[in-house]
Amino acid sequence: MERSKNLRKAIYQVDESMKEKFPAKNTKDILEDEIAYTQELIAVVEKEEVLKQYPKVKEQLNLLKETVADDIEQLQCSKDQDAKIGHKTADSSFFGYKTHLAMSEERIITAAVITTGEKNDGKYLKDLIEKSREAGMKIDAVIGDTAYSEKDNIQYTKENEIKLVSKLHPLITQGGRQKEEEFEFNKDAGLYVCKAGHMAIRKARTGKKGGGKNQRDTYYFDIEKCKRCPFREGCYQEGAKSKTYSVTIKSNEHSEQEKFQESEYFKEKSKERYKIEAKNSELKHRHGYDVAASSGLIGMELQGAMAIFTVNLKRIIKLLG
């Protein structure tokens, strides 16, 4: 932006009438859009044979062309086609992948599923349990955060006689909401994410207070993102001034789980959950697992396999010692 501005300034000193020939300035905060505008600007200047011979204009034009070429090369080199934007809070995001882990109380990782960053944690409980069983684990209880307390997981663990030590969240465990496959709840941010990976920007609760069935949480999405979203067909109505997703709050949906989470067993087992966070910290800070070593999901799976093998081996040696 700075270099295109300098080029325009240099040109105006020679011929101010060129302003009429230049393309409209980019108003979006997107690098690709700024590059597209700059390329149009360069194309207009390149046609002016006399103008581009002036030393000031020539210098600024060459600088701008080099900048564009460098940015295009960097975008091609760094763009990971598999990586996706995920969220840890409503205000922060990351670009990359997630590793969903299962671990024994002895701190040995028994299963892992590596996904792109926008995936919901709770959807992989079944995979983690089944992988752990295949590895020889006998599972009586599963301890996890609120992401794992959604309705399908409660039903699955009940059918398999597994105690689910995961606190209920009123926005995850409701059931009865529309388009469940298109909108997933991010428990860290407390907001829904659409299938394009865009997070809601705010929410509002409507209806009768006191946990009645008529209460709804309405989530508002950034309309500018919806307008250019590749999944807008059937989701965003052309010309609409807002895009929302509403969820009905059902306060009495999971009475059994609510009762269970008040038990002494639940409270005692919940104290074990810190172990998985400590293991995540070890993987990230001692074994370089905070940054992907290569691009692509397969590369991340290989890195995950090696890092997990290493921390498991260290733990086994310690237990044997």
C-alpha cells in the first residue's frame, strides 16, 4: 500500500490527469485484494511509455513490481492447502491443525486423531475410545472438558457402559437445533462456527427468562464474510442485512448427566483432567509440537506420531524406573 502510494505521488508530480486512468483503490483488508489492485495499477502505468521513463516514476514502479512478485512467491510457498482457521477464544484464532488425544491416568497417550483446525473436539470422542480399546485399554470412565458432553457422546458412553466425566454445557447438549452438520459450537469461545470456519461475532438471548423452553440464543455472523463465502448458496440470502443462527435452550434435556455430575465420583475424577493439559504443554514446549514442521495433513500426522511416540517412551521409562 505504501509503495503504490509512493508511485502515484511520483506520477502526479509529472501528470496529475493520470488519476482518472487509475483503478479504484482497494478498501478491503485482504492481501490478495491489495495485490490485485496493485497489478492493475502497474498495468496502467506500463502502458504510458513516456511517463515511466522519468527516474522518480521508474524507481517507484520497479520497487512496487518487486514487492508484488515477492508477496506472490511467499503466498505460494507458505499456503498450506489443508490447514484451516480454528479458535481457542472469541478473540483469538490460529491457522493449522488440532490433535485430539486420549490418555491413561498413568499419562500414557493411548490414541490420537489429527484434524484440521476448525474441527470440533467433541466429535472425536468415539474414535478416541475405539482406538484406545484396539490398543488394549479397558475403559470404565472418560474424563474430558465440556466439549465432550454433547448429546451423541452421552448416548454412546451410556450404551457402552462408560461413565462420562464431562460437565454439561447448555449450548452443546440441547439437541433439537437445525442444521447441526453446518454449525458447530466452539466451547472455548462460547460461539458457533459455520462450516466455512467463520465464527459468530456476537450472541443475544431472547424469550422468557428462567430457562423456559421458549428461550433462544441467536448468533450473529459477519455479513461481509457471508457475501463472499463459497458456501453462501442456501445459507446466505442475497441482499440480507444480517446472518444469524438460533438455538433453543432446553434446560431439562439431560437430567441423568446433571445428577451424575453432582456425585462425589464425578468430582473426584474431574480432578484428573489437568493431566491432559500438562501433556499438551510437554508436547508443545519440549518437542516442538506448537508449530507444524511441514505442510499438509499427512505431514502433521507424521509429526504427531513421532512426538507422541517420544513422550510415551519417556513416560514408560520413568514408570519402569
